[in-house]
Amino acid sequence: MSLPNIDIIESLIEKKNLSQQTCEPPIDISSFNFTDYDYQRTHGIFRDFNLKEYCKIFFSLFVILISVIGNIGVLFSSTFNRSIRHTIHIYLSNLAIADLFISIFCMTVFLINNLTDPLFILGPIVCKLNAFVQMTSLTSSVLTLSAISCDRFIAIMYPLRVRVTKQRTKAVITVIWIISILVSTPFLFVRKHLQIKWRNFIETNCQEVWPGHTVYDPEKERCITTYPGKKYYYTFVTIALFFLPIIIMTTAYVLIIWKLWITKLPGESNAASICAQHRAKKKVIKMACIVLLVFVCCWAPLQITLIYSEFFHSPSERGQLPGWFRQASYLAIFVAYSNSAINPIIYGGFDKTFRQAFGTFISCHSFNPVPRVIHERPKTLENSGKVRAL
């Protein structure tokens, strides 16, 4: 028996709706009986590869490799090198953890899913965890970048009022991960692993299934299905967890740049130590600004494609996105994931200690931490007398 044409089924339902001015629920393909029909596509899990597919494999594996080596090197450096255990490095280590989740889990799933499309072969657990891990890592990265901007803003604008400690930094990171997990929890419920049982094949898919509401629009003379929960969720995520933090961070860095580059403290030019501190602060701010700029450039295309598909694409045209959207969406996701490989390169470019520590990590040598008492003088009677005299 030949394959049923889903468009014909939808057309028949549409004609019925027009005649009765009522609406039937959208077709649930997973509940449709396909057991009398043969699966028409290739039975193999992986489709035939061409040059474009091999290029996708090469560049994806390259990004994964660079990201894993670079971010593990960042964590290794921050853990075993005492000279880079400042608050800014704790935040960068947290970014490295989020980037590792993206590269090891999300990008690997993205590559396999692209090679097996339209099938999803990784099972229901990975189906739910993929979107959950991606949103958790993205939210953690945004909030960590926001925390870095606040940390630098307080340290530079109000150096004597608030003391930023490592304990407080670790508490902030804990809160960041709690918020990130809570924001991503809906994906554990709306992501569904669907199976379509054909006579000769079982087709598996991974989709977001949000509660929908179908109504008849007399002006357009057709039924329109809306997903208010999905729209509210993505509106919140896009505005509150992407664009708003970027605006706040940009404002903070503008004020910091004004403080460090434009204003000048009295007597600053005659104090070599103050000048050295300012140069160090400027270097950190430059690195933080570039990390933020690269993050925005990498993740903004994905946010734009999301906004286009959810807000500028009419619900009545669901499934009729332009032909270019599929390739644009793939490129946007790839660029977003590539951010995890770029960050360690930025850290190494601005921090000499990171470069040295990373070189040690690559060469598999152990660190030789500087002993805390290396500069202590021998406790002679003469020195003891001087100390007592002071």
C-alpha cells in the first residue's frame, strides 16, 4: 500500500473545518496508524554522505577537539596554579565548565542528529537532556558573564566599599547553576521521543510538544493553532536571559572604561605602582569585553532564528518555513557551539600565566607551586631584635 499523503489528510480536515466552521485538533502523527504502509526512505540509520556532510563532520570534530583541550586546560590551570586563583579566574573556570557541556554533549548530539536526520537514534533520555543541557549551559554562561561585569564594576568603581571574596564568588556561582537548572527544567517535560511504527520500520523523532490551542478564524477562514506556553517561555528566555543581561553588561563596561581610560586620579602619573595596577585592570577589562563581544556574535544568530520562527512566522503557516531557514538554522547552531572553542584562545591571548599553565598541561608536566614561605628570612637573633624594636 502506498504512503498516505499527510497534506491530503490536512486538506480534508481543513475543508471539513471550513464547512462546519469548527476546528479539529492538529494531527498527532505519532497516534496515526501507519502499520499498513511501508517506510519509503532509506532503511539505513545514516544517509548517503556527500562532500558537504564530510565537511560538517570535520569542522564539528575540530571544534569539539579544540574546545575540550582548551577548556580542560583552563580548569587545570585554575586548579593547580596558585597565581591565577583570583575571582575572575574562578568565573572563567565556571565558563569553561559550561563550554565543556556544550562541546562534549550538545555538539556531539547535534552532529549525530544532523547525520541521521530525520531520524533520532539516541533515545528518549538524550532527547530530553540535549535541550536541557544546552539551555542550562547558555543560561550559566550569560549569568557568569554578568557576574564578571558586576565583579569588575564593584572592584573598580567602589574598591573600598565592597570586598569581593572567593567565598562570595563561589556562592554566586552556586546560585547561577541553580537558576540555570530551574530555567531549563521545562525541556524535561516538553521534549518528547516519538515513535512512528511502519509496517517495515520504526521511525523515531525528538520534538518539542507544547500544549496547543486551536481556534477557527472567520476572517482568514481557517483554523489557527497557537502555543501560548511556548511563546511566553521563549519570550522570557530571549529577553530576560540574553538581551537584558547584554544591555546591563554593556552599560557596566562603558562606565568601567570611562573610569579607567578617561578619568585620572590626582598624583596618579607619579605613582608607578598605581600605574601598574591600572594597566593590569585595563588588560582584564579588555579580555572581559572581548569574551562578551564574541559571545554575543556567536549566540545572537541563534536567538535571531528563534525569534523569527516563533514570532515572525505565522502559526497558521506552521511547517512552511522558507527553504533557506534550515541551512541558516544549522549555521547559527554551529556558530553558537563554536563559542566554546574560542573562549580558551581568548584567555590565553590576554593572560600570560594562562598560556604558561596551558603549556604545562599540554606537556603533561606537573606544576611547581611557589611555596608560601619562600621569601621568609631566616629567624636569626639579629632579625628577631629588629622585629622587636619595630
